Amino acid sequence: MNLLNRIANDVHLMFQRPAREQYGALCYRVRKKRPAVEVLLITSRDTGRWVIPKGWPMDGKSASAAAAREAWEEAGVKGKIGEKPIGSYHYMKGLPEGLKVDCLVRVFPLAVDEMVKNFPEKGERRAEWVDCTEAAARVQEPGLKTLLLAFEQKMLGAVAPEPKNGTTGA
């Protein structure tokens, strides 16, 4: 019986496809008064679940440029996109034919400095600014939850107030 299980597993692995790659933008802004990081979540067009802007690679565009383009198309935001991903996560994408494919989303930070009124998918999605803890509670993908919480910690560490003069911190 063990041999049959091994053969079945080997056959399954032979037909398994590698994850398809997508690029996502973690659109964020930092509140100055009380250091807080907010991220922009949007709803997916098909299921209405909370997600970040993401999409397929684009000919002639780097991964980060493709992520920035998706942020503009899906959420109407523009800003400075990081050139290096801050992490990645997996999810199963439903295709029109009913198939589901494993996708790996490489996520790039986008510091939002402009929200435009007209953009390609206006009216097709909802968008909300929320703190990272709320965002992590809303999204379904475990890897994205982890990425959001880690991003908040990193950003809050970067905007923490400086110690007052004469304080050494030790």
C-alpha cells in the first residue's frame, strides 16, 4: 500500500503546476499626529472580499511598476513605489472557466501621495483606509495577514518619536 501512495504522490507532483506570479501594491500612508500606519484595502470585483491591488506581469514594466499600475487602475492611487518587495503570499485565484490556480503575489510598498477621481475600475470596487490590524482582520489570505502586521511594526519603528535631549535610552 505504501508503494501505491508514493506512486500516486509522484503522479500528482508531475502534473502540479508552479504558482503563477502576480505583483501587488501595499498602498499606505502614515498619520503624523499619533504615529499610525493606514493601508488601503479594496474589494475584489468577483467575490467582494477585501484585498490589495494586484495583477499579472506587464510587458515592458518592472514588477514594481506593474504593481503601481494596478494600484492606479484598481484604486485610483499614485505615489512612490518601492523597488524591492516587502514580502509575498499565496492565494488560489478563481479563473473564468471555473479553474483555480495557485498564485504567488510579490508585494511592493506604495507611499500614496495622490488619489485621483477618475481611474479605470472606478465604481467596480469599494476602497477603505484602515489600520494594519483591521486590514489583517479583513483579508482572508494568512500570508497577507502576516505581511500586513509585520509592515505595521516596521513602519511604526521608522516613525517612532526621537528620544528627548539628554535621554540616552539606556
